[in-house]
Amino acid sequence: MGFVCDSLVPHPARMAPPVRAFAAAASWAAGRPLALCFRLEAPLENLTLPAGSGGRADRLWEHTCFEAFLAPVGAARYLEINLAPSGAWAAYAFSSYRKPARPKNAAVTVDLDVRFEEGVVELEAVVGIDSWLRSPPDELAVGLAAVLEDASGHHTYWALEHGGAQPDFHDDRSFVLHLVR
């Protein structure tokens, strides 16, 4: 199965920085891990892009961060995946809306590749989610999103679709992409 791609849009409650294009895509097929791709085209000098090295890290959403929320269709449980342009990542499991599962840190693997060009950040991730899924469903509901932090520390919230009056990526109304294995 190929990538399902769409544009991320800013939440209307926040003034967004100038962005030329912001696309996100996901792919999930039998016998293959989840693949995520984000492409941001913007004046990067106006954004705060976290520095650092790769590996697992917490609180990535406090700065520029690309995110995916995954839920087996019909289930209350879901997974939050944070991917930073620094190469850092995190994965958190929830048993229901904003209720952390035990253990909170999800047992997933992430292979992350980040590329910078003039005015472009591309992030691709291969995410092993089978150990979190336990018994893989036939269909996943997915919300693709991002937090952008500008140079003054102001945050804007981007998603395929926003579910409410305030930004909330955990709101399953924003899990609008459906991937079938």
C-alpha cells in the first residue's frame, strides 16, 4: 500500500507563521511497519528547530515537533508518537482519552531520518508498532499533526483536521486518516 498524503492546516485559534506548504503522509501494510512522512516548506529562520541528537526523549511537543496519533478503529486506546527535527522521538500509550496506559511509554521502535534543505524540513520515520498493538487490527484511525514554535516562542498547532474550538490532538475527531492493512 502506498502513502496516504494530505495537507496539515493550522488551528484557527492561533495566528500561524508563514508556511508555503505542510504535508504529512502515512503508510501501513501487512508485514510492514508504519511509515510516516512530514514535509514542511517555510522560512526556517522564523522557526525554533530543536537541536540535539536522536533517541528517545520526553516533552518534545513543547517545541517544534511532528506527531501521529494511532488508534485501532473502534477502540478507546491509542498511541501518541512525537518526532522532532533534532532526531529525537517519543511514544506514549493511552488507555482512553488522555488517560496514560501502564506502562505509559509505549514499546515501539522508531527509525528516524531528517533532512534539511533551504526552506524545507523533511522527516521520515519507520515505526514498529506491532508490540503495542498486540493483535494487529485490520484498520487504524490516524491523526497527523504538528506543533510549530516560532522564534519568539509562540506555538501554532497543525493537523489534518481539528476537532474542536481549542487545539487538541488527542481528540479522536482529528483521527481522520484510515489505514487498512
